[in-house]
Amino acid sequence: MKGKPRKELIGTEGMVLLDTVRRLVRRNAVDNLLKLCNKTHPADMAWVFRHLAANDRKYVFNIVAQTDMVGEFLSELDKAILLDLVSDLTPQFLLTIINDMPSDDAADIMEALPEELADEIRRIMAREDREEVDELLQYQADTAGGLMSTDFMALDENMSVSDAIKKIQERSEEMEMVFYLYITHGEGQLTGVLSLRELLMHPPYRQLRNIMNPDVVAVSVDTPQSEVAHVVSQYNFLAVPVVDSSYRLVGIVTVDDVIDVIREEATEEFLQMAGAGKDREILLKPVLKNAMLRAPWLFATWFGGLLNIFIISSFKDELEKVVALAAFIPIIAGMGGNIANQSSTIIVRGIATGRINIQEVASLVFKELRVGLILGAFFGLLLGLVYYLGHTDMAELALSIGIASLCSMTIAATIGTVVPVTLRRLGVDAAIATVPFVSTSMDIISVTTYFFIAKYMLGL
């Protein structure tokens, strides 16, 4: 409906659509399914498709393939589902779909396909289409070149406003986005940018070079996708131009692709920080492969647990004298681990979004140290007080518990800050190594600190 925003398909609406599709499949209601597919957004249909059984997927895709949305539908699918789907499709059929897709989406599909199938499709492609796709495939997928679309509107700086409007009217349907008009000169070198609104506000005889904005923000073909996303979000662009080494305009990255990048990188960071690898499609992996992907990260925790057993065993004499010491090991280690994870998560996310300057290490560390000191003092006092109220004859142990909690949380906040910053400066992805390292090391440090303080305070 015109003017009515489309809501994201979630919750009850999604389940209703999913149940409807399943019911129509069981009834073999092809015509009804076809009508439903034509009325449903490709992204919503892809969401439904993800939750169907394997046999139902093939049945539903045969219906989707009869609609105009099949290309956009394929571009919305997870790679694992896409590969399973195309295994039964012919190169000729896939080519008819790819030919109707934007160049950047077509290149993404080609890159995801098995090499033999992709080569066969390229062989039967029209020369112009093949060259366009090959140009995009030469760039790495996680760079601006790999994200960009070559369907952009470029106008020569000597062109008049009236000629520019005429060209836009002739070619706008072929272009990905005409909100921004990129001005070039010579052999396509980028010289400025102009919005469609600004173009319409000037007299028809005026040349574009006299009305364009020469301070255009652009990225190079090898700019990492995370930096492209940062540029688009910082300047609130709908698209950003991509240039090669000679500053020739070769494509644009649109905001819809940037949103996908932000979502994908955030997903990877969350998975890495949880110690579950970085594969965004891990839920679609077979059970054994899923387990193998997660096993290396758990090994660090297992190894740290062994060290903790050794440390606790070395204080068995002290534990035998004061059995109550053992009761506070979990809470002191847990509080230290939690505040360390909080600090490291804040720092890793701050680095990723550009809100933290890693050159200002001392300031960052000192700030988190003070946070750890305040929280450690509060929870240490609270923990010691709770124990003392129940055991007034064990004031030394209550004091030991409070001081150990204070020291553990202060050290933890400091380590949670230092580790990701240090890893970043060493060129290591902080999201991958921070949480497993910090969690394991804090368990060891917290327990060791606790026992040494208790041993000293209780004279054991």
C-alpha cells in the first residue's frame, strides 16, 4: 500500500506466514502459493524458506522461480541453503536469474556458487555481462570493491543541467540509485557530487561543474568493508563512491549493502566473543561440524580449569584448617570474570565502532581501573559484611573475603581493558582472543589472589 511502511517480519506474523506456506504445500495448492509468493517480500519469503524442511524447500522454490522476485530471493538466502538449492538447477536456468539481478548481487551469487558451476555460467554469459561480473569478482569480498555496484549515474562536469536531466530520464531504470549524481571529467575521474534535488533547483543552461560539490567523500576499491560502513554511518550517506588508484569512479556502495555488513560483522563479533568461532551460519552446520568449530575455544577454558585445580590443591592445608574458604571461591572468581568480560566487551565494541582511540591506552586503563576499584570496594564490603553478620567470630575471614573481592575486581577490570587494546596494537583481532583469554586468566588470578590474601590475613 502506498505510503504505508513495511514492518519487519517477526514474531506472530512470521509464524502465521510460515504455517500458511506449510499448509499450502501439504495441500499441493500451487496457485495459492504462487499468489502468496507474489504478495510477499523476498526477504520475508527467505525467512520462511529458512524454516522449511528440505523437501518443502525444493517444492516452494519451484513456485518462487515462477515469480519476478526469484533473483532477490536468492540473494537473501544463507549460503549453505543456497548451495543446497542450486545443486539441482541447470547453469542455463541460473543464468536467466542472474541476468535480471543488479551487478553486485549477481557477483555475490557467482562467488557463492561451486567453482565448476560458476565457470559454466560464465561460459554461456553474454560477453558484456561476463566482463561486468568478472570486474567485481576480482576484488576481495570484504572490501569496497567486493561490495560495490557498477550501476551508478555518472555525468561529465561539462554537461548542462538540461542535458543531465535528459540522461537521467533515459537511464534511471538501469541505475541502482540516482539520489546522488557523481560528476566526472577526463577518463572518468571523480570530481564532485550532486544530489538530484540540487540539480532540479538550477537553471537548465548551467554547467554541472559550477553547481557540484567538489568535496566528495570516496573510498578506494581495497578499503575494508568495516571502514566503508563507518564512512556511511558517520556521514549519513545513502551511498558512497568507490574509486581506483587513479581516482577513476568504478562503482558505488549503497546503504542497504552497508547495513548487511554491519549486521554480519556484529554477528561475527558476538560469536567470537562467546567462543563459538566466527561462522555466521553455524546453526546450519551439521552437529559434528558445529561441535568441532566450538571445541578450540572451549579448550582454553578446560586448560584454565586444570590450572585452577592445581592451585586449589596447593592450598589444601589452608582449606582443611578453614573449610569456609572453599565456599567463596565461585563468587570471587565469578565477579572477577564478569567485570573483566564487561570491560573487554566495552573496549572491543568501542574499537570496532571507532569510539575508542587505542593510542590513549593509559587513559582507558586508568578509567576502567577506577571503575573496578569502586565496584570491587562496594561488592567486597557487601560480601564481607554478609559473612560477618552470620559469623561474628570470623572477622579476619570476612575481611579477607572483602579485600580479595576488591583486588580481584580491580585487577579484572584492568586486564579486561589492557588485553583487547594490546591485541589490537599487535594486529590481532581482539574479538577472537579477548574473552577466552580474559575469562580463563581471571579465574586463575582471582583464586590465587583470594588464597594468598586469606593465608596472610588468617595467619595460615
